[in-house]
Amino acid sequence: MCNALRYGPVPAVEAIDRIEALSRESGDSNLLIFTSALFAMLGQFEEARSRFSATRTYLEDRGLLRLVGTIALHGGWLERLAGDLEAADAALADGIAILQSLGETGVLSTLAAMRAGVLVELGRAEEAEASIRLAQENGAPDDIATQVAWRSAAAELAADGGRLKDAQRLVGEAIALVEPTDFLELRGGVFEAQAWVESRAGRRDRWSAALARAIAEYEAKGDVVTPPRLREQLAAGPPEAVTAAD
């Protein structure tokens, strides 16, 4: 239930209230980890980090190493929302290292796909490509979060390299996977990737339309942090187009 509230279409404020109610009813304060990224969506980063840290400390004290690695899903995303990409990368890399040491692959693949997107933003292309491969090698075919996220990152890398046909194919595959879902954040991320691909291809109208789609998805989730950032991009104009190499 908490996982569905965190990642599903329920707006952030309502999702927080319902998760907190479930935590009180069950007496399990660790359910509040699911609210950490939701608070980050509301710009309440101190509260988000406090809730994440409390759960991580609880799990570490009890030697629950797999769960320590798994909650990097929350830590990485909240730091990305906070705009601290280095901290997001560190959190995701830490989770990956823990899960690799245990032979876990399910959450590992999603962390790798998420990290690839962060590394693309940081301009660390070679590391991003390695993270994409890790996601591809470990991700289940029906793991939508993994399959969409690595394609989004790979599409942006391909566009930057002038491989515009590859970029369009990859982002098209990601859109086809995510559109039947109600995973609003993931949908927003795909349309951000589409906007990047369109901008690098010099298609300004398609770039602005894709960004508008991304904004709508994030707003539907109640994210008040990401839409203003994307509107700033719209006001500034698209990134520079590249010469097609394919």
C-alpha cells in the first residue's frame, strides 16, 4: 500500500497523509521511509532527509543490509529532487554496491538505471553507459521502472552523440512502456528525455511540447519542485542542436 501511494497517481500531500495513517495504525515508523521523496517533492528537503536517515539508521543497527541497499531508491531520488546530483549519485552507487555484494538484482537494476540518468546530467557519459549496461544485464523484461529509466538515459546519450535515430527509437520505446502506467514521476522523466532528444534534433516545437507533457505529469503527482525548473528551461530556450551522425 505504501509503495503504491509513493509511486502511484495519488498526489504527494494526500499520499503522505495516508502513509502516516498506516504507520500509526501499524505501529511501524519505518513505513515513513515512503514519505521521504514525497516531502522532497514538496520542497521540504530537511524533513525528507530526516525521515530517510532515521530509517537507514534503524536498518543498519539491525544488520538488515539488503533493506539498507534497497532504500537507496528513496535517498537517490530525494537528493535528485533537491538538486544535489553528486549526493544522488553517491546514494545510488552505495545502494548498488550493497546489493551487488549480496547478489541481489531486482532493485539493483532499477538503481543502476536511475543512476545512469543522474550520471548523464553530471556529464559523466562513460560511467552512465556502464550503469546502463548494468541495468540491462540485471533488469527483468517486465520491470517497467528499470526498462524505461535506462532507455531514457541511453536516448539522451545517443542524442548528445548525434545518433538521433537511435535516440528517437529509444525514447519511443520508453514512452510505449510507460504510457499504459500511472507512474507519474516515471512518465515525467520520459517526456523530459524526449524533450532533450527533440532539442538536439533541432525540433523546437516538439521540444516544448514534450516539456509541457513532463510538467503536467509532475504536477499531477503534486511535485512543486520540478515544474518550475522545467518552466525555466522553456523560458531559456532549447539546448543547442547537434549534427546527425546516423
